[in-house]
Amino acid sequence: MPFLTIAFPVFDPIAIALGPIVIRWYALAYIGGIVLGWIYARALIKSTKLWGGPSPISLLDFDDFILWVTIGIIVGGRTGYVLFYNLDFFIAHPAEIFELWKGGMSFHGGFMGCVFAVFLFCWKRGLSVLSLGDITCAVGPIGLLLGRLANFINSELWGRHADASVPWAMVFPNGGPLPRHPSQLYEAGLEGIGLFLILALMIRAGALKRPGLILGAFIFFYALARIFGEFFREPDPQLGFLWGGLTMGMLLSVPMIFVGLVLMVRAWRKPQASLELSPGKKA
């Protein structure tokens, strides 16, 4: 072990245990992300200054949407993991698809589930898909930050081997004897804190007045952060490195760069929302 290697602070993955009731840190990360995101989203919706008038999404609408998006994230995240990361295993053991407490969620699948929930909810309520997408993506980094911290606590999704030039490298309990990059913390900083600050600054600059701009920025900057983080993250053992040394996370993120750019360009070319929007008018 290199002289400057940091010992991994072993955590108990179980946060709360009350008899047969067990709550893990990963579950708390999901719950915390949803609750804090809901609080932040309500603050955004209330601010007429940020929207250039009344928000096209009401507080009641967003309160109702929380259940929809929660289901979309969980179902999409699990489906994405099954299809993209461990399909052969789940074909052989289909009953384990529903054993969520054993772990196994995909961001890309969860994001697609979220997109589906947005489209379905807006179709049912007659709301602006782009504006609801903007709000949802504005709060998304909160959940990403907490989720990556939970990955770190669980000593999972650790990084690649690091040499003595990385003084903060850690030996993870289930990652072998060699020191590794704490890639979960890298991703927490990039996908969580960094992305949140970028979107928050854009919102303060008036981005919500251009429906789809925050949505596009989230997709674009997340993809860049994820691809960068993958250079330090150990690939899933059942997949390893794919074409040209790429990982599944990289391959799934590349299309997001182009989708995000298209959404941002389209949003920027549209006229900015007017301060004269009447209450209830959809952007």
C-alpha cells in the first residue's frame, strides 16, 4: 500500500434497523433526493421572476407529478440495469429482477423512465413538456449527489487502480488489495455539485424563460461529466471494457451530448418568454 493511501472509512450500509425493518443508505439517498428536489422545485415554480411571469406548471401539478416521476425513475432505472448491464444473468434468474434491495440501477434507464413520466403526465394534464422537463432536470443533480455518496458508503462502483501519485487513493474492502480512485466522490462532485451549480446559474440568468434550455443543458453536461468520470471508474465486471476501451457508461452517454446540444440550440432560437404571460398560459 502506498505511503499516502487513505484507509477507506468502512460504513454500515444499513442506516436504520428497527427489528425486521431495515433502511439502507441507498434508500435514504433516493428518499432524500426526491424530498429535497421537491422542495427546490416548488421554490422555482413560485418565482415569477425566473419564469418571466407565472410558471406554466402549478404547485399542485408538480405535487401530483412527484409520484409519477418516482415510479418512472425506479422502473426505468431497474429496467436499464437489466438490459444494459446484466441481461444474461437476469434471463437466467428472472425473479431477481424484482429484488431491488440487492442493488442494480442505471442512471440512463432512470432518466428514460423520467422522460416517459414527463410525457405521460403532460399529455394527461395538458402541460408544457419542456417546462416540466426543465424543472425536473433542475433538481436532478440533488439526487445524483446523494446517490453517488450512497455508492461510496456502500463501497461499490469504486474506481480503477491508482498509483502513488494519487495521495487520496483508497483500498476498498471489496475492491482487492490495490488502492483505487474514489470515483464515487469524483462523480458526486461533477454530476451533483458541479451540474447543480451550472444549472442554478443558468436559471438565475433567465434560462427558464426559454423552455427546454435547462433540459438540454442537464443532458449535455451530465453526459460530459459521466464520460469524464468513467475514465476513473472500474467497469462493471460482467461487462469490462467494450469497443476501443470504452465503457457502457460512456457509450450510453455519447448520444446524450448531441441530444442536449439540439435541445439547447432549439430553446435558444425560440423567442424568450414574455413578462406579459397570463396566468395558466402554457409556454
